Amino acid sequence: MGKYYVLVILAVFFVIFLILILKKNKSISEFEKDKMSIYTDKWIGKRKIQEDSTELIKFSKYEVLGLIADGMGGYHDGKLAGQFAVDRFVDLYLSSDFKIEDMIKKINQEILSYSENIGIENKVGTTFLAGEILYNRLNFFSVGDSSIFLFKKNKLERLNIHQEKRGYLTNYLGYRDFTTVEAGEMFLEKGDIVLMCSDGLDKFLTTEEIESIMRRYKNKSSKKITEILLEALKEKKSRKQDNVSIIVIK
């Protein structure tokens, strides 16, 4: 009799296990049916040099990595710092077992060592923003004042916090007093749009203006959304327009 109950209990657990597996596979397959639309572009604005560096890699139909590094204007080799941060991160991401936070900390130390060696410590710097989408999960990592937004159900929400005070960065790569990497994780749903940008976008367009554009063009391609955002900036005709980089993933 005891063996009978054991077999019944085992059978029940097995059925529950199968149901959970089927539900999980269903949700993943539904996510995979949707083609992921990605696009990136940049504009020099009114600056003489484009110091923003970006990378957008689609590893598969449900695995994407987006990077934005905004080299610090007025600092020596800001463009070099930004490009180095992006290239070095991609190299570490593809070839090492480091956690992403540790990759970013390593890049900070390498930039700092470079500036020390040429006698301009703390004078080579860049912000850094990474967005990683794996299936329906978004992971982001932020240092500085570039922004990552999530457009969900007609609402635009900034996911990271600007690491600045009174217009000055309090944290960046290449800084002796570098503190920490802001990190976040969340699950995405059908219809969600991820927007990554350097501060050349959200310092010159308000959150309300960006949200309005996203609402109007949410059913368009990532390329179209990016183009409209850049057009809106150009229509502002600001004399102080900074470099701007945009990544849209939907």
C-alpha cells in the first residue's frame, strides 16, 4: 500500500513538472516569433568632434548587445577613451568569463593607467552604458549620464540614475575615485521598446517630447523611430547641441 502512494505522488510531481516545462517553452516560442528590430545612429550636433562611440551586435534573433560610450568633451582624448571602452568591452564580453560589472571596472583601471602613464591622471574619461537582451530579459549597466529608457504601455520610464551633480559627472571610466556600476534587470513583454542614448538626446528633448514620439511611432521600425528622434533634435536648432547617439531595440 505504501509503495502505491509513493508511485502516485511521484506521478503527480512528474505531471506538474511537465506542465511547467510546457508553459516555459510556450512563452519562449511566443517571444521568438516576434522579429527583434534594432537600429543605431548618431549625430555630431554642433560639436567639432564626434566623441560618442557605439556598438550594436545581434547575436541571434533574441540576443542583442548595445553599447554607448560618451567621451568627455574638454578632456584629453575623450574620443579615444570612448572608443577604447566600447572595443575593449566587446573583446572581454566575447572572450572572457568576467562578470559584466568586473569588465567595466577593469576597463576603468586600464583607462586610468593610460592617463597616469602620460601624466594626465583623471583627464581621460568616458561615460559607459551597456544594454544586454537575452530572450525576454533586459540587463543594463551604467556609469555616467547616458540614459536607458523603457517604453511600455505608452509610458516612457528612465531605468538608470544619472551619476552627476550640478552638471558635473561624479562617476566615469578613467576616474581615480570611480565608485560603482549601476546595474538593473527586468523582463520584457511584447510591444516594449528599449531606448538607449547619450545625453545629447535627453538634455535637449524633454522626457515628454521623447514619449510623445515613441507613442506616435511605436508601430514603426527601430530605424524610423531613431530617425524621428534625430529630426526632432535638429528642428530644435540649439547652438549648444551635443553629440548624440541613439540605440532602439524593439
